Amino acid sequence: MKEILKPGIEHSFTFSIDESKLVPALYPESDEFKVMPNVFATGFMVGLIEWTCIQALNPYLDWPEEQTVGTHIDVNHVAATPPGLEVTARVKLVEVDGRKLVFEVEAHDGIDLITRGKHERFIIDKGKFDLKLQEKSMAKSA
């Protein structure tokens, strides 16, 4: 983590919503999701927020050796977004506590505010993280 990683960093990212980001596409093997409305899925919305935070942070990390993982999300989803609209996610880093990072987040679809809340990420050493995952996979196999 570079010394310049401090609260106040802001970033926005705009993404066009197509059929692949709608509720029925969230888990294609789910019969329940297949009959849900064709609107931007909350799960994909969370992913867009995470992606925007990653983009905001990467210039301040020793990427790709240092990365961040999401550890907490507290958002609402207050407006439906049909395909064809663009969603802009805006994030602001409001807290740096060691390797824990807290963002204020929101997203708008050009017509409505669709979400607002907070998101926490944690800085990881990718090599150490992968080693722990490998150990966990091996423990499962044993």
C-alpha cells in the first residue's frame, strides 16, 4: 500500500446494462430467477460497486501483488433499471484503518438513484491469499 492511499479518493465508472446483467442471468440454472423481471440484478449491482472501488484503489496499491477483496456491503436497491440504460457508480474512500478500507457508494441509472450505502474492502497480499486458498482446498480433499 502506497503512502498516498488516504480518505478522500473518489472514482466513478459507467456501465451499460444489457441482457447479461439482468435478474434472469444471475443464476441461469435457477428456474426461479428465469421468471423474474428483466431488470438490473442486485448481485450484479454489488459487483459494479466492487469493480468501481477496485478501479479507485489500484493506482494506490502495488498491483497485482497487492489487491483488495470485499468484506462487507451495506446497500439498498431502491429503483429498477431496465436494459439499455447506463448505470454510473460513484465511490468515495472515507476510512483507512490499516488494511481495512471503507467507501461511501452510490449508483444512478440516469433517471433514478438506484443505490446508496457503504462498502468495506481489505488489502491482501495476493500470494499469501492464494496459498491460504490452496491449503483450504487441500483440507477439503483430505
